[in-house]
Amino acid sequence: MRSTLRLSTALALLVFALPSLKAADTASAANEREYPASIPDLKAALQKAGAYNGARLPTLEGFIQTERVQLDHYQQPYYEFKVELVPAGGGKTLVRVKANVSAWYSDPDGKHQGYRVLRSNGRLEDDLLDRLGNYLAQNKPTLVAPPGSPEEQIAAARAQRLEGERNLADLEHKLEALNTATQPTTGKFIAVAKPNIPVFDHPAASAAVLLKAQPEDEFEILENRGTWIRVKLDGAQSGWVKSSQIQLNVPASSDFSVAQDKMVALPADFTIVRESTYTFSGDWIRLKGKPSLFVWAQPALHIPNNTGESKLRFAQAIFTERYREATHSSDNSVQGIVVIFLDHRGGVAAASLDDIGSWLDGTLTRSAFLRKCSLDPPAEFAQLPKRTSQPTKTHSRASFKRPSE
């Protein structure tokens, strides 16, 4: 009795699985079709059908295989086609199409981020092949030559074979040139020459920007390809940067060291107890009404004698570190940083992201940068440069408003 029950259960599961297996096979087989047209004619038709231009997808749902894929963790889906044309004889050509789908992934904790490649379910390929077939049917007189006599068909087949051989030789030549130009490189490091240089996900100015590099960043070179350099990013990721925008093997005495010198560890005099992003609602004009990162810091057990100097040193370190984090984020909206000290004497230091960047790249001196900051009250921050005029009304510790729930 038990054996019969197990057999029935297995048959039922097999029946339910067959439709999905059949659908998967159909999607796979639909990625290639044969058309009665030459390779040049098909290239022209594919060009008109938009096969060589990538585009954004409105959503991933319905276009990819969603098994073990959490769609709500992906944004900005994009696709592009890989098309292969193979002579099939008899005046026909086999068209193979594969859709490469990618999207920006971010888990709820923000620990794992980056572009990921997803598997197409065949819908994009089917749609392109359908449009190609419709176009060929509507333009048959201009795209497909009449069969003609057997002698004409033989001559056409020979011409097509010669064209295929020429295309093959041309591709081999391009591959050899590419292998010569593409030189894997290891052990060399570069830095960008200016702030906010884009690092792309593939070597094209129209590609998605993975991050914006700063002069203090250092990247290992993975590959040279013409005017582009592939560099190593966090984890297994890599990106592309224009070779005209980098400095190779930057010496310690160069301008690059200006930004490097400002990258110091956080002083141990204060400890961060909280960080949140709010709209700045104080009267300081440089940040008024703008989203800002608020950092609360409490003193350590042993406070140095010169507390004001320690506060200034800690604020500068926070400005530097949080600026790097903000400018390296693809979805950053913060325009300023505010440090609030929770000791018995208090004190608030604030700076705009633009001013911090100008200070880090050497455009502003330290004195000029501090004059642009809001330091309240000024007496709490030692060794302040003299201001040429009285500052506008500064913010208080409560100079922000929480976003509406």
C-alpha cells in the first residue's frame, strides 16, 4: 500500500514538473532562428530593429528567470543583445540572440552592493526575432534576392562563402589586435588626477557609473585596453576609467599626497554615539534646507587639557572620512556634514560637502576652509583663523528637522 502511494505521489510531481521543463526548453530553443536572407541584409534589418543598442527595462519581472531572485533588491535594470549570424546555406542565415540583463543590487543592510548579471527568460530574444521576421516579410523585395537559376544560386552561394571567409579573416585580425592592445597588468597602482572622476562598469562613456573616484583613492590596474584602464574595486568587482584621467605610480611628494595627508584616523578623544540624515533647518546659509549627515560624539573617559583643539581635530577627521563615504555612494543625497559634541560645554561644527572637497583636493587651504565652516560657539574650537566679517546666525544643536513619517 505504501509503495503504491509513493509511486502515485512521484507521478503527480512529474506531471506538474513537465510544463515548466517544456517551457524552459522552448525559451532556450527560441534564441535562434533561420531566415532566408544574407548576412549584410540581416545586419541592416537588425540595425533598424535596435538590436545593437542597449536600453533600460521598466522592470525585471517578466524578463528574467526569477528563481531565487529577490526582485525588490534590484534597481535600474538594463539589457543589451549579443547577436551572432551564421551562414546556413541555400541563401539562408541562422540568427542567434542572447540578451544580457544586468541591474544594481543592494541588500537591506547595504553591506553588499553592485551590478549583477541576471538570466533572461527568453522574452527579449523572442521579441527581437519576431520583429526581425516581421521586418523581413515587409521588406522582402529589397532584402531577399529571387531564387534565380541553379547557376545563379551557385554563384550566390560562392559569393556568400567568400564574404564569410573575409569576415572571418577580419575578425581574426581584430582579435589579434585586441590581444596585443589588451595587456593584463598586476602590481601597478594608479590614482585619479582630479576629484569625482567616474569609474564605469564597462569601457564606454555611456556606461553606468559605479562610483566617483577621489585623488586619495588608490586602484590596482588589472588591464589596459586602448584609452581605457580596468581597475580592481572592492571584492571581486572591477571598473573602467579613462587613461587620460589617472596618474600612474604617483610619488609621495606629488599633489596626490595633499589629499592623502588629510586621511587620518579618528582621534580617540571622542566616540561616535549616533549618525542620522536630516534636513538642516538652522539659519546657516550654506546648509539651510539641505539634507545633511548629523554625527553625535561624546567625550572619552580621559579628556585632554585642550578640549577645543581636540574638537576641531575630531571634526576635521569626521569631515574627511564621511566625505569619502558620501562621494563613493551611487545614491548619495547628503550635501553637508554636522558634528554635534555632547560634553558639558557643547559645540557644533558644520561644513558643506563642496567645501570639504575643495579642502581635500588642495583648492582651499585649511584656514580658508575653516572660515567657510560654521563653528558654534567659536570659543569651543581652538586655533581658529580670524574671520573678515561676522558670521550669519549659526545653528543650534537642534538645527534640523526629522523627515516626515
